[in-house]
Amino acid sequence: MAKQSISSRSSQSWDGVADWYAGWSGPRGSIHHRKLAIPALLAAIDGQAGERLVDLGCGPGALAESVGRLGLSYTGVDLSRKLISRAHKHNAGTGRRFIVANVTDPALPARLGVAAFDAAVFMLSVQDINPLQPAIDNAAALLRPGGRLVILMTHPCFRIPRQSGWGWDGGRQLQYRRVDSYLSPLNIPMQRHQSGQGTTRSYHRPLEHYVSALVSSGLQVDRLVEIPMLEALQPNQKLSRAERRAVQEIPLFLLLRAQKVS
């Protein structure tokens, strides 16, 4: 795969793969959402009943029910009309709000309300959004002073599409994670659209890009959590000693939390 400048493409709607994605994840998310991503997000949000949360890149709304159970008001934003339609269907009658919009659009804060939210999240969406800085700027603008932004993503140090993978060292009987490229920002074609025209894109960035974007938006990083995939494995799934050690030691997801300081 030829390396391309990450700035050469803007993120696109997932309408072209909406049926596939919604079918794969289901209305409450995949097992990785349910076992790993959502519990980690809820713990980091530390939300109180009556607070307002905005879910940026919400897809079919997998996070909405869990947020609602905590008594938080929920607004989901996604560029895909088809995924927002699924979210409305899954959450009919709940009072949860879903909006078709681009999270990098500079008009988004005025549309949703400047400083209108106590918490904002990107749940497994930020790596599909480009450019990064406008998306983080919008999240910061939507937050009240003291509000929290939580980003949960596939770990950018270890999970780089087409540039990382598992390897096996037979001499040491060791499963390891191979990383072929890390510091170079990349835009990477992923799932082909159901029409056959176009693909979804993943945007790899090194960790320093995320921290720099948060700081540039006036946000202060106060938590970093690395999440292994072990708890998402099926109870009867058999692993070798080397495999178990690998999934315990090499994280699948990275969580960053930052607060709006003023």
C-alpha cells in the first residue's frame, strides 16, 4: 500500500457500509463495545444524573442506552444518514437525540450549543475522522468549563491497519506484535462500500498528534488507560500460554480523557 498524506482526504459518510456495520455491531454494539469500550468510557465519563453528553461519530447509537441508564441526557452526531436512521429506530421513544452532521464542521457548536454539554465522547470513531484538529476543536467548544472529553480508539501504537499484526517466534515460543510503521500519518482504505464504489478510510496518527490536538484546543489530559482484549474473549475460548500472555500484555484500545480548563 502506498503511503499517502493523511491530509489528502477528508472523512466521508459511512452510508456505503451502513447495513454491513449495523448488522455486524447490532443495536448495542459488538462484544468489544459491550465488554471493553462502553464500560471504560462510562468509568472515565464519571457522569452524574442530569448531565448532558454528546457522542461524536455515534454510528447506530451503541452507547446511547448505557448513558441513558445513568440518567444523562444523550445527543448523538454522525455523518451517515443511514446509521442515524438506525439509531432513531433502536432508541424510539427514549427522548434521545440523533443528528446528521459532520463533526469537523465549524458550524457544529452553534448548531448544538456552545458550552452546552458536560461530557463529549469519541467511541471508536476518532480514527475514522479527518482532519483531527477541527473535530477536537468542536468537542472543546461544545463543552462547558470543567467538562470532560473522552476518546476511546484502537491503540495507535499497536493497532495500525495494514501496518501491524501478530507474529510468532518459534525459538522463544512467543507471540508478539509486529509494527511496520508508526510515526508516519496514514489514510488507509478499509471496508469496501456495498455499491462497489469507494471504501471507508481509517486515519492513523501517532499518539503525540492526539495529545497535541487536545492541548491546542484548551483541554488538559488527566487520564490515559490502555485496555487489553482479554476480557472480550469468549469464556470457552482456548488460548495457548503465549496467546494469553499476548492479549494480556498488548492493549487493543487506548482511552484518553481531557478536561476543559476554561
